[in-house]
Amino acid sequence: MKNYNEIERELAIIISEVTGNTFDNIPDKKFYEDMGFDSVSIIELLVSIEERYDINLGNDLMDSLYSCDKLIHLIMEKANN
């Protein structure tokens, strides 16, 4: 069972791989405003997360998840079930 901090660290690595950038304090960051994600990179992020945690997030998810904190909580919920 993964906790918040473990998923935060792993998500930071995935985000770095997708964007080519490193971000501090990712729970406080917003995908579009703070990290410069676009529709293509968001899909890449979703696919990477789904593969890493063997979960299904769905393509429409990112419209409602605008911050890393919300995504971390969703990953915890789905990965720990």
C-alpha cells in the first residue's frame, strides 16, 4: 500500500520524464498554469501513471483534476484498492 509521500515522489519523476522539467512542491502545482502541460502532455502523463500503477484513470479525468494534490489522492484511491 502506497502512501501520499511515496506517490508524490513517484509522480514527480513521471512528470519530469513527460515534461523534461523538475518541479519542487508538486502537490501545490497546477498542471496547466504552473507546469505548462498541454492536451498532448496530459495524455502522456495519464498513460504513464496508468502503466506505473496498473490503474485506469480515463481520458476525461484531467478536466476535473487541475492540481497534483488531487491526482495524488486519486492514484492512492485507485492503486490501493
